Amino acid sequence: TVEWPGTKSILAALREGLDAAEPSIRSASLQGILEAKEIAVAPKLREIFPAEPDPEIKRQLLAAFGALKDGAAKELVRGVIENGSGQSPLLASALSAAEQIGGEELAGAITKFLQANPSDRNLILKTLETLGKLKAAQATGAIAGYAASADSEVRQHALTALVRLGADAALSHIPP
């Protein structure tokens, strides 16, 4: 962000907007903060996440944690992954945030989610992609289970994830 005379007052207004009663104002404030890449507001975003009633704004907050690479938000992201049902609309956003934040804790939570055999195909694809990008070696067995899927796209995502984990992981789990 390029600093100009109005930057501080605009950022202050955006921070204030996060507490507005109207969801559209909270959403617009959050979008402005992301555009400005204002990492200093990350503690405030973590503070408001648990109590945020609007699912769309919660989704945007998860996206913000990822975009800001907010490592301190790992517990919040992990909570969504661990407590989300296979149909949770927040789950895809939590997976995207986890992919950007990284870390063993998040990789472990995502691995457990995959091991629970989610029913949503799109979430399976996103989970396999995320584990591959995180190079989550502890997920090798869970990913390998999908390498023989009857669904060719799921199979492809699983094999791609295994390749990202390394040649040994990929070769030992490629079905005959």
C-alpha cells in the first residue's frame, strides 16, 4: 500500500466498519482491509471471527486469514476444519486459508478430515489439492486411499497430491 495523507483515516474507518451492525458494511470494510493488505488488523479479525453471525462474512474472514498468512489464526481455521460437517460452506474457505497459512497442525486436521471420508466430491478434491500443496507427508496413506477411486478426477487429484509429496510416496501408492 502506498501511504498518502488519507491512509490512516481510511484504515481507521475500515477498522470501525468491522463492528458495524449492518453485514454489508462489515463486508465492505473487510474487503477494503484486504485490498490494503493491512496485516495490523489481523488481531481484530481473529477477535470478531467466533462471534460473527453472518456465514458469508465468516467465509470472508477465513479468506482474510489466508490472504494475510495469519499464522495466529491457525486455531480458528483448524476449528472450522475439525468441527465442520462434510457439507459446511465454510469448509472450502478454511481449506484455502490452511493452504496459504500452512503448518503441521493444519495439515493434521485436514488429514483427519480426509480420513473421515467426506461425502462432498468438491471438498474431497479441494482437500486432496490442499494436502498436496502443503506437502503433508503424514497424509500419504489417506491420500493414497483415493488413488484408486472410480472417479477419474478424484483419482487424478490424489495422484497429483502424492507426486507433490515426493517420488517415493507417489511410486509406492500408484495402483497397478
